[in-house]
Amino acid sequence: MTVQTALLQGAELLEGANVAAPRLTAEVLLAHALHCDRAWIYAHGNDDLPERAWIHFGRYLNERLGGKPTQYITCRQEFFGREFYVNRDVLIPRPETEHLVETALEWMKRNPGSRVIDVGTGSGAIAVTLALEAGCHVLACDISTAALQVSHRNRQNLNAPVSFFAADLTSAIRPQSIDLLVSNPPYVPGEDASNMQREVRDWEPHIALFASGDGFEIYQRLIAGARTVVKPGGRLMMELGYRSLDRVREMLAVDWSDIAVISDLAGWPRVIAATRI
């Protein structure tokens, strides 16, 4: 069995099971089994595949065919040009969330020395990225201690100046102590679970995905808490869920001003930002 033959067989299996991007997925899984990058596979396509690598590749393919996301198999996900460790205790960072990071970084550059916190940090991707890109210390919290173990690992791997702590949203933050609060909160209504991809519904942590009722519970609690902990003139930035813009904007209308909405590359409202009155 050569490396190239194994790759072709793996891609065929994935394609037959209607797995998205079968060729790319096979390349990533085979590279993971061989402890190499994807370019090595093409440079050594005629090499014999070591038996141990074949065994691991077969296991990875079987896991992917069973719905396990590729990122949880390899324990890796790129975000903002950096590689983050992920497992089933945290959401897989999405490219769309980079819009939240970019929006926050623009504000941080205009307001150096600001006290910044990422609420519901998960893997720590947002907090670590903000700290490294802005060259400043960032705070971050999460209710899940398992998620915090992942974020600590990413902080260490990337040598980022971030302080993580356990908290339910803003419950452990001093009043009027924050200049910028960023968050990608859970916003999927529980009733939408049946319509989700199985890779998301069956594998990613529900505590980071779902908000009870109509999906706005966490937004309501987060905005109420931010009203207390963000300084007057400080900024709140949140990722928006599908069709959540109007309702979230209404929640902000009383105590917040300068409300701005940033759309993603597909034109969907992705980030909402507001200033504490």
C-alpha cells in the first residue's frame, strides 16, 4: 500500500458517505496519521505506507464516517492564522468569528491600555488572538472548567498573556471594571437541534451551542451583566446568531448607544457592537 493509494481509497470512502470535502479530509487525516504536513504526502506518494500509519488512518476514517468532526480527530483548528488545540469540551472556532476579533482589534488600537475580557471563552481562541495581535493582557472566563483546561493549553502553546478564570458570564467581574467586553455566546434555540448537522449536534458541547427557549436567554443575561461591569463609554461586542439582529438590537436600545452591525463575507449580520451610556 503506497501513500497515494491510501489517499485515493480514503477519499473514495468519504465521498461515498457524502462527507464534505472528501479529498481534503482524507489528506488531513492521512497527514495526521503520518505526523507530517499535506505537502509531504504529494512529495512521497509512491512511498510505502507504514503499517502503523495505515492502522491509524483507518481508525481516523472510521471516526469521520461516524460523524466525528475532523478537528476533533486531529485536535487542531486554525484561527486567525494560528493553530489551536481543540477537543469535544470546546466549540470548534469558526472563520466567521474572526469578524468579532477584527472588530475588537480595531477598537483596541484606538484605545490602548484598555481592560478587555472575553466572556464564554471556550478554547480561548478569541482571547489569545486579541492578546497576541494587540500585544496586551486580556482576561477571559468560562463556566466550563473542562473548556478552561483547553484554553490554558492554548495560552501555554502560544505564549499568550491571558488570565483565565471560571465564572458564569459576568458574575465574577467587578462593577465598572471593563473597557471592552467581547463574547461569542450560545445562541441556538434548542428546538433547532434537529435541523443541525450531526457533526455539530452530536459532537460539539451543547452548553456552548444552545440557549434555552427562543435562543435569546444568554444574550439577555450577558447584556444585563455587561451593563454593570462595562464602564460608561466602554464597548460591548457580541457575535450574532442567525436572525437574531433585531431582537438583540432591541435589548441594547435602552442602556447602550452607537450601535454598529458588522456583516460577514456572505452579507449576514455577524457582529453587533455598542457603547455603554
